[in-house]
Amino acid sequence: MADYNLGCTMRLDDERTLALLTEFYHDGTIHHIQVQAVPLSRPLFQQHLAAVAAAGIPAVIHAPHHGHGVNPCAPAAYDDRPLPEIEAYIDLAMNQTLEAADILGAETIVLHAGRYEPGGRSSAVEEFSRFLDRHADPRFTLENLPAVYAGYPLLGNTAGELAALAGSAITRFCLDFPHLACTANYRHLSFAEELERFETLHVALHHLSNIRRGSITDEHLELDHPEGGLDLAAVFSRLRRHPAIPATLEYKQDSPGAYAQQVRVFAALWRSSGSLRPPPGPKTP
């Protein structure tokens, strides 16, 4: 039996990937799934949610993010829809997200603070606080985002920023390793030191993929990508220190083929990680 808790990500409406991940779960290859909630019509939502529930796999829910038209910290940024339409859409999406978590018995709902327009960080922080007032849920788990993506800034990039955004409304956090590496590269910070700062937070979930060496762009590359630059020594050192925290593989192309390969790559890296030596970082007081 594996001494880690590994999962893979799938969209709520991706029944092809669900079939493969169900096989993986029953043969012990994975231990949970992360279900990406996407706004759907009521009949489709019920149909796909029932299929996921029938699989009987422990689940984490990932709330829709700006790529799905749900941008908590700046709802109207980069969006041409009328504001009342945007707000109604967000309400629908979040209601479906909470319902999915209820039906699947998920204890974790991963949340992105979102993206904002340059110069608008202060108002974005305020708007995110208002979002939490409207959609409060103790299962919310705030994820760190890369500092920039496609030219726009994102909110909540480091452990300290997540803690400040969460305030007293959110007590759980998701540590996304490639997002943190992108932020460290963009801001010329030490990845190992920024990783160490997450020891002060209640991290409930890890997200894992890869980035190119020195990149500031989140691409969700394979762990064994030939141009991969994520510090796997530091990552697996943390995973081994916290084996009970679930680790979820995330790929932009959520194809069954990608996961069929990557679960094996993760297992091999875990087995060999005892020989990996991360660079020394600051000690926790």
C-alpha cells in the first residue's frame, strides 16, 4: 500500500477520464479525485454529478475560476458581460459547487481569489472579502496563484498573501507547487524559502505539475517533461514530511493518457525521493 495520498483532476462532465480514474482508484493507484466544477445546465449538472457519485471515489471539489467566468476578486475585469449577468452567473456556479461538495461528501473546496486589472490590487482585495461574505463556507481552501499569467496579475501568490486574504473567513490552504515556482521566478525569490513559509499555514491539499526552467508561466507540464524546471527535490521533501496531505496531479489536457503515465512517474519519484536533497532553507522557529 502506498504511503501517500495521490489524486488526479477531472472536469465534472468528463466521463471518459472518470472511467479511467475509477479503475485507478479500485486498483490502488490513486486515492482521491479532484472534480473541477464547471457551470452546467441543471439536467447536465445532475447527470454528471450522479455519475461521479456512483464511482464512490473520495473527492475534492475545485470551484470554477476566472477561466470559467467566475472571478471572485474582480468579477467584471476582462469580462464584457453586464455586471448583473456576471453576478447571477457566479451565484449559480457557486451554488452548484457547494451542492457538488455536499453530494460527494467533499471536505475541501479549492478556491482561487482570481485575477485583476493592473493597478487594481487594493480594490481586488476588498472585492474578494465581499465575495467571501456572500459565499462563506468552512470547506473553502484558498490556493496560491502565479504572480502573473498572460499579462494580467493574479491575487494571492505567497503564503503571507494567502493568510492576509483569508483573514478569519478561510482557515485551510492549497499549496500549488508550480504556481509558487512561477511566482518565485517572477519576483526573483528563493523557491525553497517561499515553500518553507507554507509551514505556518494549515495546508489541506497539494497541487502538482511542472513548469519550464526559469519560467513565470504556469503550463501544467508533465513531471518528467524534458524542459521541466520545478525543484522536485524540495517538492518531494515536503511531500514526504506531510504524507497525509493529499497531492493532486493537475494537467491542462486532462486526458486519460497523461494520467496513466504520470501516476507512474509520481510513484517512481516518490520511491527515489529519499536520495533527493533539496537546498537548505530557513528553519522553522
